[in-house]
Amino acid sequence: MNDKDPQKNIIKTKRPPVVVVMGHVDHGKSTLLDYIRKTNIVAGEAGGITQHISAYEVNHKDENKNDRKITFLDTPGHEAFSKMRERGAMAADIAILVVSAEDSVKAQTIEAYNTIIESKTPYIVAINKIDRPNANVEKTKMDLVEKGIYLEGLGGDISYVMISAKTGAGINDLLDMIILVSDMNDFTGNNEIPASGFIIEANRDPKRGVTATCVIKNGTIKSGMFVVAGTALVTTRIMENFMGKIIKEATFSSPIRLVGFESLPQVGSSFESFNTKKEAEAYIEMIKNETINKCKNNQFENETKKIIPILIKTDVSGTVEAIEKEINKLNNEEICFKIIGSGIGAINESDLKLAGINKEGIIVGFGVKMDNASKDLNESLGVNIKLFDIIYKLTDWLKELIEERRPRQEIKEIIGELKVLKIFGETKGKRVIGGKVIKGRIAQGSNIKIIRRDFEIGTGKIVELQLNKIKVKEVLEDTECGALIETKVDVSSGDILESFLMTLK
């Protein structure tokens, strides 16, 4: 189905949906995906998949017996990969929320549900493991409703399918439902423009260099084009489909693998493609300038606590998320780190310029080095850069830094009280008095408040203390002494001198 947009004079074409499967670990997401992959990829082609892939296409016949393609994203289900799940939901058109009929709703079920709702992704509930002896479908339904997930027929309009990923029961119904939701939302794209989409997976292959799995959300990509993800650039000389076969062209909703990125793109980042290298390099420069200008224009004005801008560079993408997680643990009500950028590969001039916008800015590198140009530039910028290869050492250094830079508050610490018994004499601004320590201790050099009948009448300082006409540093409770105090107030017998120290905490 094609429909023409009169304003832009472009043809929009119906495109296959991109689907992400989410839910609690062990509720059967991987089993479901494995079953769909084995039974719905064209015979002969399924056998060609020799390694784990994070995105792939399947075929399913609709009610009119027409072949319909569906792209599935395979996102990890463990809590540590919550960020990847968030990115998966943003990259997807439809989400499947898998819930076990045995275990019912779990914490990760709700976490996945919240991610789906926040990303405003249409979704279907799949109640899995209905073949198990302990399965309790009705209880699972009611538990979902209690958590605000209102299923069809139970006060809501959320579609659900009962399935067994192990036996295949209900899987065709689930695929039918995906096609139905796709048709209702009318997902379309323009195959005449350069492709754009998301990076689903990226890694550094010892033989092939940096490779990335991408899902195209709009447009078409052809051999000889240039792709930019963040600031990572690649030419499409080697482009493969999800089965590893070399292809010359791909369009929307297709998962592809690109080989030969100049640096490792960040998983979850969007990509754009260009017909010429000049266009691609201009786009990269624009991205760099936008990032720098954003930081210049937003010097954390709305923050009420002290901010330490931090830029992270690592050797692999998974380490970035691990460091971000550690950083978030260190943040408190007084001071926090604010991540202004992250990436894979050596620390370069762009990193220094970005971190150097704010004098508080720092760069941490893990398993990477500084390139030569950045070393020269930093001689003039003086950005605080630290390199690590052990995660706990990096964390320890950040702890020390946050303690060193946190705002100090001047605290008044009352250490004792001295009651004035007699005035022996006075000179300009100074008084010689006799008194008795009635509480705590009195120390030489400490500041004092002068209290008369419960009211403060002035302040001063203890210049000297004597005990039996011998100079001492301090006098303890229940001891009489002489003192030379510095104050502009007339001191009288009966006044209380409250001694205190000002300390930074």
C-alpha cells in the first residue's frame, strides 16, 4: 500500500514492524524468539545462521495468505541491561511483554512495562508457559490488572495472547496480533531517501575491525554510501543482511551489519546515511559543534547542587554503561557527576574541547589512551584526565574527587562555657578577667559569644589563658583560670563566655 504526501511530493510505503520482546528474566523471551526464528525464517536460510544475532527478519502469512515480514530485536532481560532495553523500546514499533503463567508478574515485568509506557510504544502481552503443570493463567491475568495493565475483557483494551514458547502453542496467534497492531498503526516509510535508524549491537572483531548491527527505520541504504552513528563513520563497502550474506542494498525495518567503522559506535545511538563522504564529515562536525554549544549554553544553571561534568571514554561499549552505573551510585544531595559525553576509543581533541568548556570538567578513560594531538592540546587546556584499566581503581578515584570537591559548610561547634567571676583590668579592645569553666573546655584562640541574662551582647576571642599564673592552651570543666579576651564589649561579672570553633564539614 502506497500513499502520496502532497506537501513533500514523496511516496510513503507500508513497512514491516520492528518488534522488541521484553519482560522478567526466565519468563521465556529467548525461548520465544528461538521458536519464532526456527519456524518462520525461510527453510534453508535458518540453517545459515551460525551465531547469535541481535536482530533478524521472519516471514508470516497474514489472513490473506500474503507473506509479511516482521523484524525482531533480541534484547537481554537481566536488570544490568535495563538501559539496553530502554533503547530497544525506542528503536521498536511494537513491544511484546512476556509474562510467565507460572511465576506471574515480577519486578522486572513492571520495569519492562514502565519502559514500554514511557517510550509510548504499542504493545501486546504474551502470557507464556501455559503448558506447565503449575500454570495459572487466570491468576496471572488478575495480577496484571492489579498492576494497572488492563487486559481486553478485564476492564481494558490491551491485547493479550496465551502461548507456549516451548510447544509453539499460540505463536501463530501472536504473530497475527503483531500484524494486526502494525496495520492499525499504519507504519510507513520513504524508500527514496538515505537510510536512518538505530545501532543495536557493536563490537570490535580482531579480523574484521569494528562491526555494528543496525536496524533501518526509514529510507534506503546502498553500497558505496557513508553511515554516521554519533561521530563514528563507516562506508558501506561491506554490508551484510542478518544471515551474514553480502548485500548491495537494504531498506526500512531491515537489520543489517556494517563492517569497518572508524571507531566503535555506541549501542542505542541513531545513525544517518549519506551519498558522499563530504556530507558525512560535515554531519559529524555539526554533531560535535552542537554538543559543545549545548554544554556552553547549559552550564547547569538549573542545578541546585555542585556539578562535576565528566566525559567517559572506554575500549568497549559495555564498559561505558558499567562506569555510568558506578557514577550514579556516588551522586548525593550535595554534589553529583553529570555525564556530558561518552564514547569508544582514544581520547581526542573533541573530547578535550567538550570537557574543557567548564573548569570543573574531567575525563576518565578505561582501557584507552590519549592520541598525540590531544596530548599537545591539553598542555594549554589543562583538563583533568585520568586513565584506568581496573574498575575499582576508577571508582576509588571518583570517590576521592567527589569528597574533595563537595561543598564545605562552616559549622559552629560549641566547646565550652566560662563564667566571668572578676574583671582585673582592660586596655584598648582587650579585657583581663578571672572566671570558672562551668561546661566543657575553654581553648586559647577560640571565638566566644558573650551572654548576659540569656542574651548575646557581643563576640570576641580568647587571646591567652593562665592557670596558676602559667600560660596554658586550654582549661577544663570545674577549673578557675585567668583569661585575656579581645572584644569591643564591656564585660561584667556574671557574664557567660561561650567558646566555639568554626569548622568546615
